[in-house]
Amino acid sequence: LLSHADRSRVVRPEHRATMWDGRMLLGTVLIDGFAGARWKLVRARGSATVVVQLFVRLSAADRTALLEEGARLCAFVADDVADRDVVIEGRRARGE
């Protein structure tokens, strides 16, 4: 995302400020080629949760795909725990 001379090709201007925590680029979720959400890993004793914060509305199919990909990401980044989850926060799916 940082290498693009024109970042508006992947990050809409209204979402640009939400991609930074003041020091670094946060985990980014691309939806249809654009930054549509950010993610973070939240750990607690014996568990890990990937929390996805949406900027855009998702179709039901995109929400399902995001949950599946989030589960794979959580298994990869938190392979040391058995209790894993994915939580999507933010805008409701189109049609809900």
C-alpha cells in the first residue's frame, strides 16, 4: 500500500486516516482491491481473536469470505492457542 505513488488507487481518501495509528500502518483488509477494513489481533489468556473493523458495507458473500480468511489468519498468527475467533465490527452487510 505504501509503494503506490497514487494511493487513491487502493485506499479511498475518506478511509486514509483510519489506516494509521499515528506510528505505523495497521493491518489492512482489501475488499474488491480497495482497503475496506483494518484488523488487529487481540490475545487473552489461552485465546486469540482477529478483530476486523469495517469501513465499507459488505455483501453477505463477502462477509462469509472475510470470516473464513480471518479464521485462516488467526490460525497462522496465533498457532500457539487452541481458542481462536474472528469478530467483524462496523457496517452491516448489504441487505441486512
